[in-house]
Amino acid sequence: MAVGTEEAAPGGEIVKARTDKREYRRIVLKNSLVVLLVSDPETDKCAASMNVGVGYFSDPEGMDGLAHFLEHMLFY
């Protein structure tokens, strides 16, 4: 798992630059979804992002575009 220059160590520990003052927390939900929470108390903005570990190369033969179609179902 990588976030910018951040990487998770083998045990799930988050490794970050010494100059990075943000706080990171990795949690795993009951449905096995891995969540990385990033807190930056110096900003008044918020954001959300999602990474799905499949895509075009995961499409079944003869069903080109299925992964892209299902990606849009995540936004609905």
C-alpha cells in the first residue's frame, strides 16, 4: 500500500518521512476493507479516496469494459 511517499511495512505499520506531521491510522473493517485514515490538523479541508485493486486486465474474456462499468457503481 502506498500513499504518496508513504508505504506500509510488512506488518501493516505505516512508514512515513520524518518531516511529515500528519497522523496515519490503518484499520481493517469487518468486511475486510482496509482503510487508511490521514489526519492533518493544519488544514481546514477534507477529502476521500478509494483504491480498488482490479481493473481492465481483470475483465473476463468477452466482457471488455466490465471493470470500468463496475467502477462507476462505486460512485452511485
